Amino acid sequence: MFKAFGILVIAAFPVLAQDGSISAERIREHTRFLSLDLLEGHGVGQRGGEIATEYMATQFALAGAQPAGDNGSYFQKVPLVGIETTPDAQLSAAVGGKSVDFRWLEDFVGVSQRQTPQTRLEGEAIFVGHGITAPEWKWDDFKGVDVKGKVLVLFTNEPASNDPAFFEGRALTYYGRWVYKYEEAVRRGAVGAILIHTTPTAGYGWEVVRNSWGREAPFVKLAPGQPSLAFQGWVTREAGEKLLALAGKTVDELLAASEKRDFQPVPLGVLIRGRMPAKIRELDTRNVAAMVPGSDPKLKDEVVVFSAHWDHLGIGTPVNGDAIYNGAIDNGTGCGILLELARAWAALPQKPRRSALFLSVTAEEGGLRGSEYYAAHPLYAPGKTAIDLNYDALYPFGRAQDVVLTGAERTTVWPMAQQIAKRLNLEISSDAQPEQGHYFRSDHFSFAHAGMPAFSIGHATEFLGKPAGYGQKVWEEYNSKHYHQPSDEFQADWDFTAVEQAAEYGFVLGMEIANQDKLPDWRPGDQFHRLPASNTIYHGQMVW
Ligand SMILES: [Zn+2]
């Protein structure tokens, strides 16, 4: 059945006839291998992770793609620091003779950005609303108030609106992400930033915050002299209520105030003190990089990047007696696609004009660290990078009718992306949960953050010949039962047709981008269009 489809595609789309060897079966085999128990869930800093990277490098070599990493190898070394705040961490708020002590995990979580075993925090608290300065929406929570040396107290998310012309309506913009809040705090010279958690503003409960922040997380090593916060963290709504009560304020009152354009920062007159002891260890890990040179003597200095993270959660807390987090869908499928794309690209008799880079990044699950490191140490300069097309967790559940391209519309590639979808008989579906900010949650975002056009080619949501709602059903089932669980395991009856379609789509799109005269760019006015280059390093862990 699958073969028959292959012939159909070749007949209908001559562009694929020439290079139409993208094979669901090869992608399946890579996925199967990478998700074997033998690979132990390919955790960062674990043996299984080392095997996975060796596998990727070996397959790139067999495919005829050249090494693009350090010293003529397929590897780019990524020095990370694993940081775990220890349970004796302290945080308190005081005014006059009154003070409140907060309890680790029960009331607060957080980490020092200083990457030292002991950090002290001390500063006056100032409430800054959502902590956003967004000139394009004429929004400024700081109003020129100097917060140097202060501890920012704020909410995550952004001013609420259904107006699509205001903070993109229901969609979460980068301004709404908590990572942005900490970046803004660093830019403004604050010493700390404390987010008051509420379930509506965060979009998830306290357990999610506690579970993601209460354990070791990897960070890219601080550069000498790089500014950093002594504390970035969260308090529960109840703890926030106690903190604000010292200043005679309430959470609801300040939430309401922070919805207004004429909001002014509120000095709370409260002294915040803390101690952030941490266990710190070096994590040596690596990105895997292979390339196929372009055919145009001038344009071959420029590159189309395909990326997919190789890491998953490794060996962890057992669930039903199973401690191996295999990561078959997340991201065995993406790695399988990457290897197959490299093979097909290297096999092209006539190479596209620009070069292609196949990049399998590390530590995505720990907060996009491998791609963050890559964006700060790119193998091709940002100005020479045409685009990053990323793959993360594709669904092998049949034949796709659509593809989700979150963020493609931000770039000048958008019309071409639509045309190619039409040619390949795929609908482009919009993100069903724009308020979750998916665009900021996989590796393409590290490229975007550094100014390089980038988006992910995502999983299908509609499958051919299946009952209505099937796509939604498999998504819900995967998300609730298998996502980041030991049960994200390879299934022999998976149908990789949709995964092959997503690979073909990226292959054709990447080839057209590699051959066109002009480099892609952000659309004018896009949030990432204006990000200064100094923004390439950011802090924080991602909540998934
Ligand atoms: Zn993933």
C-alpha cells in the first residue's frame, strides 16, 4: 500500500521523482533502533546518549554527508552545567518587624543564574506587572523606573485580550513566556525575579512548576562577566499573597492593575532575602553535525539547517516497573527524518545551490540547551543561515492530510511553504492551542531567538481514511499517556506514512530555499525581526 503511494507521488510531483527516495521504512528503522531499551532513553550525560550520538554520526557518514563539527569530526562539543538547588534553599520577605519565610517546593522554587555553589540574594521588592516592554503594542510595564539591584515581583503571561491586533490575541507571544521575564530582569540590572504563580496566568498548576524546577537542570556555561540574576524563581499564589500582604496589597488587586496600559511599577517596601545553595556539575555533551556542500560557488557559504534533538529523558523514575524513557516519538521520529533527509540530500545527483546542515542537538528536554549553544556558536554565521527547519515528535499514525507549521507565517518563506503544501496535497493546519506558545518550545526557537528564520515541521492532525476526530484522539492519547513517559515506546504496527510526508515536505521546502536567489527573512514587524544579537544567551528552564 505504501509502495503504491510512492508511485503515485512520483507521477504527480516530478520534483520528487528525481530525488523521491525519502523512505518511511528507513525512518521507521532509525526510530526503532534509537528507541530500543538498549539505548536507555538516550539521556544527556548517560551512556545511552553517547550511543545515540555515535549512531547519528555513523549514519551521517554512511549517507555520505560530511563532518561539520569540531576538528573535522561530526561532533560539536556542548559544555553544560547541571545545577540543582538543594532543599536547604531559603527565601524570605520582611518589612519593619514583620517577616515571612517561604518553604522550598511548598512555597517557592528557583535557581541562581550565577552557577556557583552558594548565592545570596538581597534586594528591595518592586512589583512590575507582567514585566513587559513591547513598543509595537505601546506597552511598557516599567515606565522608565530604574530597577537596578531590585528584586522584581511579577506575573507570567501578558495582558489578556481577544483582539488579534493586541499581543496576537489568544496566542501567547514571547513577551508572555516566563523565560522572557527573566531575560528582561537581567537586561534591566535586577538581582532577582520572582513570578507569582496562578494557574490561569501560568496555564498549568503548581505541581508542574515544582516538578520541573525542583530537580537538576542543564544550563549553558556563563561567559565571564555575563550579567546574571542571583535568583530566578516562582512562589505559589498563597506565598505571593503573604508577600504582598506585607505591603498591604493582594494578588487580585495587582493582577487587575497589571492589565492596564497606564500601570506603574509598585515599590513594595519589602526586603527580599535568600540563600540559594546548589549542587553543580559539568555535563559534557555534544551536538551531532553533518553537511552536504552546495553547488553554487557563491551561495555555498550559506546554509539551510535541518534540526532534530537526539536527547530524551534517559533512565529515570520507574513507572509501572519501567525506568527507561525510550522517546520513540519524542524524538526518535525526528532523528529518523534527519538521517533520511541527509541521505537523500547527499544522494542528489545535482546538489542545491546552498549547503545543507543536518544538526542533531543535545539537551532539548533540559530547555533547548544544545540549540541555544549552537545559536551562540553557530557553524555558519547567523547572516549566512537561510533557515532552520526543525523536527520534534512526529506521529506515525497513518497517512497525513495536513502539516502544522507553527511560525512559518512569521517568515518570508510563508508563500512558498503554502505552495509546496498544495503541491504535496497537504493542508497547513494552524496551531490548535496558540495560547500554549508552542513556537517557543522546541529547538527552532533557539535559532529564532538569535535572529535566524526558523520553524518546526510538526505532526499531522488529520489522517486520511480515519473517522472524524481521530487526529485529536491520538494527540490526546499520546499527550496524556505517553508524552515524557517510559511508555513512549516503538510499536511494530506504526504506519510511518505521515512521518515520511513531513520529511518530504521539509526536503522539498529546504531544497527550494537552498536554490532561491534571496535569503529568507522575518516578515517586517515580526517580534524576532528586531531582537538584538546580544539576545542570543538566555536563561531559564522550559516547563513542558
Ligand atoms: Zn522533543
